[in-house]
Amino acid sequence: MKCTLSWLRQFTSTGDLTPAQIADHLTMLGLEVDSVEELYPHLDAIITAKVESVVRHPDSTHLSVCQVSTGAASIQVVCGAPNVHAGMIAALARPGTVLPDGTRLKKSKIRGVESCGMLCSARELALSTDHDGIMDLDSSLPAGLSLRRALHLEDAVIDVDLTPNRADCASVRGIAREIAGLTGSELKPLVDAVTPLTGKDAGFTVNIEEPRLCRRYAARKLTGCRVAPSPAWLQQRLTAVGIRPINNIVDITNYVMLESGQPLHAFDFARLEGGAIVVRKPRPGEETLVTLDGTTRKLTADTLLICDAKKPVALAGVMGGQNSEITDQTTTLLLESACFDPVSIRRTARRLGLPSEASFRFERGVDPDLADKALQRAVALMAEVAGAAPEPDGIDEYPGKKPLIQLVLRSSRLNTLLGQAVPEDEVMRRLQSIGFTVTRQTAGQFAVTVPSFRMDIEREVDLIEEVARMIGYDSIPATQPLLRLDSPAEDFMRVLRREIGRNLTSQGFYEAINYSFVSPAHPDMLGLGPEDARRRMVRLRNPLSEEQSVLRTQLLAGLLENIERNSNVQNPDIRLYEIGKVFCAREAGVQPEERMQLCAVLSGQRYPHAEPLYFSGQQADFADLKGVAVQLLRRLGYPLAHGAKESIAFVAEAVANEPYIESSACMCLRFDGKLLGYLGAVRETVLQAFDLRQAVYFLNLDLEALAQVPKKGKQFIPLARFPATSRDISLVVPEHFAAGELVDAVLAQKQKYVESVRLFDIYRGKPLAPGEKSVSLSITYRSADSTLDSAAADKVHNKIVQALIRHFDAHLREGATV
């Protein structure tokens, strides 16, 4: 939105503010100023000059030799203008002056006669398109005066970049309102008083068939119009803000639109059939309209049109039609001032690629209460400039009139948001200065009526923003907000998932993230029984495919498919884990049961990254997976002990309802008798169902059950100051005893000096009898108070050995010593 400083001053006083200061103030008010450009700065180099004498050029019939006085000297100028005469005041460009077209003047000889300058026309100085002769200025002007000052063109153009919500500032008066509110000066009205239009003697009719899309339509018929170029002041003002002058009628509609924000349009009344205006949508057969730019526009069913009794004559709010445009022969016109629906206008303008100054304003919203005022202002200017005589009355249809918005503003809320106390009188004054009606209801509370032109004000907080704008954001002191730094509630499951992921990653596992949508064939591939709850799968209404048509009830099948895909691309050594939800359907009308689970799979070589230097060809087995599970649970802080209370136990037992696990390689994880999960080898028939040719071991944990297990507290033990000693023992025990039971038994004795127990060997075979195995343990002893001698260590060690022999029906391995 461009406006000149002089135009702003027509509506309010700017005091001593310079254009740059006004731009700064507008920017702080939220109206960002893109640029401030001095108007006609080139006219400072052009001066007024009095033509003292004019004689015919001795060598030309159309040139004259003029003696021109600048007030300080008399110079000779050769001029070809037919209107030059002695005594006139003209515009003189002296040698060295650069004209708007880039021409630099210099002293020269024209057909043998020296010329020391140039007498300029208005077009040569970019003041208008008139090139009939040189400028004939006011004869009372003194010679030697700057032309910019002589014509009162010491002005500046301010270009404001409006945000879409500030439609009220898409006019000179709208911006002047903001300046008046800031400076406290008076805002002058667009017209002194509005004359109501009754429609009795209008001379035409108006019919609004689409009242939802046309809230108001006001119009006036004018006769005796003389279409001609606009006066210089009007052309200069339009040119300054980037509008090309056309003729006095069109220029006035543009001028009032820029001045008030209300788009106007003038129709040649003689070309309107039936003397009627109809606001409607296209009828059958009405497919195109030729607009003022000569382009044929295609109409759609939702295009809002302005029509006469028979045909469309304009695209409402966008552009007029060529069949009703103002021409040099127009003497009677119909002037329109209307308010159209923003969405409808935007849709039409975008579809046709036809942006205009009018559609720019209608798209953002035009104040419907402005239509009659802008119409009256334009009628007055046409009477003054074009000699038009308005009919005694006009028509003003207003089907979309709405009550003004009423809001309540609380001082307490305002002070809280701004961080400072604003006096109530100042709040009232600031809001009233920009058009709001404010009354004090009670102490600290105001009733505010929002003016019709502020369509962006809907809530109390919007009023607070207006007060803040007018006070000035830069004058609001900075205050530190009072924040409560409450610790957020810890999501235990999220923490557990993160810790599990970190631990398994440190053990060489990669995380897999599979779809929750799986194939309904998975239960059959895993061999689940017909009564197994995991066969009750939740079916999707709109599956991506049959292979992803149900929600998963377990995680293992997805990981087995991952292994199969990796094996197909020569990557058989796999360590994967997935943490996710499984879903089991329940009775109708009840949401499916959701459980968070962990599943980890291990397949291929034990140490694939160590090949070929170390451990070449060693395959991972069940013991590797158990070691992974033990390290995971220990790092998570859960107590582990075989058969001990308040500890997680690994129990070697077959799981009857898990048919996909090899019964010879299966362990359950239990706490206080409750099943937490299991680990084992995948059954051969299941491997074949997933097209796998290598052994796979897996761990499955119910994380929601695991989350109920209490963790043991962390104990910090100081670094040992004295050396340790170790003793090894090899015992032959019955096969049914787990090696871990021996480790737990040593720790359970709570013997003095025992620091740790480590299992380092299990042996089966000759010379041991069938059903026996040799278990070798290394026990570390240390004293916290002194260096432990061998006798004290041996004494404790012997007690431990004898206790193990009694408890496990064991004996020392042949060749072993205590």
C-alpha cells in the first residue's frame, strides 16, 4: 500500500515528524514500511524562469530564440514549443541537469544558435503525459525557484507492506488513522455528512440474487459527464503511488479507492440494458465475458457477476466488462460501491489469474459500512472534475448488515500479558484513538465496541494487542516471566525402552522397526494352536495388502522375516531386536489388548566381525543368548538369582503353549512365580515355514510385566586397598543341576571374604559317568581391612566346598584339589 505524505496530511496532522520518523512509527505499530522514497527529487535541479523575449530562429520556421531570466542572470535558450511567449513563467533545465529519461543537458548550438538550457514540458519532467507544449506556470511565481518547491511537490511516498489481517489499512485514511492514534491528532472524516439513499428517484434498479456473496450494494446515476484527462493534481497523486491515469472518471474511482479502501466501479449507463443491475451467478449459456483488458474470461458456476437485465457486465470485485466500459462518448454513468464476499472474490481472481487493486482489498475484507461514504465522496469529485450531475437519489441495498462485536476487556488480564500496569484512562484513550467505542463497566473492566472496519478483532487478547501497539512495543519494559520449573513425570516405560535399546546395541544388536500390520498366516507359520489367544487378530478395515491386513499378536514372526531377507542377500549373521506393541482382539465392542514387548533374535556366527583372525566358524548358540539376557537384566538393575525370592530366575522348563520353541533349548524368566518371558531356539518346522536354513535363538520379554519387578538399589563400593586371591574348584554334579545354581549357592552362604564367583568351565564326557557333568568355578576372596593370608582364604574356601558337596550330592573331580 503506497501513499504520499501530503495525502496523509489531508486526513491528519503529522506534526514535525519526518517521512523517516513516520516510517519508523508505522513499523513499530505493526505496519512494516518497505521503503520511503522522496517524490520528484529530480525537480530540485529544475528552476522557474521568466521568458523575457521571443524571436524567430534565423534558420528555422518552428524554433524560437528566447531570452530567459533566472533571477540572477539572463540566458539564451532555443525552444521549439508552440506555446512559448514573452512574460510566461516556464520550467528551465540548465546545462548539467539530468532529465528523468537519463538525458544530461549541455550547452550546445542548435542550427548555429547557442542554447544554454531547455524549457521543459510536463512529460519531459515525468509529471504527466501532456506534451503539447512547455509548462506554463503561475505568473506570480518568482524566477529562480526550485520547481519542486514551486509546485508544492516536496513530498515522499511511503510503501507499507500490509499483513492480510490489516485490511483496514489498505487506504490512505486507514494509515492516517494509525498515525492519528499515535500522535493524538484528529482524524478527519472522508465526508462531512452522509446523505441516506432511499431509491425513490434513482433512475435504475438493483436486485441482489446472492445476498450471501454481496453484503451491500450502493449505486448512483450521474448525467452530463465530460470524459477527459484528469487535472494535474489528480494525475500526479495517482502516478506517485503507481497508478496509471486513464481519464477523469476512472481516475476518480481509483483515487477514492486508495483514499478510503472502498473499491468503486463506473458503468456506461447507456450500455446497461433495462436500466437494471443484478448481482448473480452465471445462467445457462453465459460462458465467457470480455474484461476491460480485452481478454475473454471463462465463467464458472460459482463466479459472482454484475449484470444488467440481460447479460453480465462485470466480474464482481475483480474487473469490469468491455461491454460497459467508460469511453470518450460516455455522458451518463452508473457508479457502484459494493461489499463482496472475500472467499468468492479470491477464488475468482486466482482462477482467472487476474489480480487487481480492487480484488486485493475485497480478498482481505472491505468494511461494508464504508460503501455509502465512498460513493458520496466519488460523486462529489465527479461533479467537481467531470461536471457530472447526480440524480436526486440512489440505491443502497444492505442485506448483510450485522451488529457490531461487543467485547469485555479486563485490566488484570491486560497487565498480566503486557507485564506492566497500564492506567485505565490510558487504555480507554488508546483504544478510542483508533476508532473503538469504550465505556467503563466496573473498576478494572471495560465494554468495548469493535468498529466495523476492524474485522480482525474477535477476542479480548486482540484488544490487548491493540493497546500494546499504541503504547509501543519498544516502551514496554522487559520482565522475566515467572516459570514453575516442575520436574515432568517420568515415563518409566519410555526410560526402560531407551535403556534396553542402549544395552542391546552395546552387545552388537541392531534395532528393527517393523510394521504393526502383518500377514494373517503368521499364527499358522508359528504353529499356534486353534485355541491360542494370539489367533484372535484385529483385522484392518482398509489394509495396504493381504500381507498387511491384521495387527500383530507377537514380534517373533516379523524378526524371522527380517532374518530371511538378510539371508537372501548373503548376510546370515544376524543380531536384531524390536520393541513394540502387540495386539490381541477381545469381545465385540471392547478395545484390543495392547502389550509392550521385547523380542531379540540371534543367528549365524558367534563373532562375525572377528573373522578370519579369531573364532572362525564358531556358531552362536543358546548359551550366547542367555548371556545376552543376563547382561541386559543386570545392567537394567534387576536382581538375578536361581530360585531366590525377590529375584528374577532363569528356569529350564518347556513351555507347552509355545509350540515354536525347541523343548530341549528353552528357559523361562520368572519373578515370584510370574512369567516374564522366555528364551530358546526356534523349532525346525517353524524355520522351514519362514524359509530359514540356520538355527535361530530368540528372547521374548513382556516389558509391562518386567516394569512391575522392583529393581535393586545401586550400591557404591570403595576401591579395594588390599590385594585379592582366588581359588578354583571343579565339582562333578548330577546333570539336572544348572551351573548357575552352584554360583547362587556360593553367594547364598554369605561367607566372609567372598567377593565374586565366576563359572569358567562345564565338561561332559569320559571319564565322567552318564548323567554327570563337571562344573568349574573360580572364587575371589579379599579382605577390606588387611591383606588376606592363604590360611584364612583356605579356611573359608573349604567351608564353601563342603557345603556344595552336601547340597548337590557332588564330589571333587578326579585330579582336582580344594
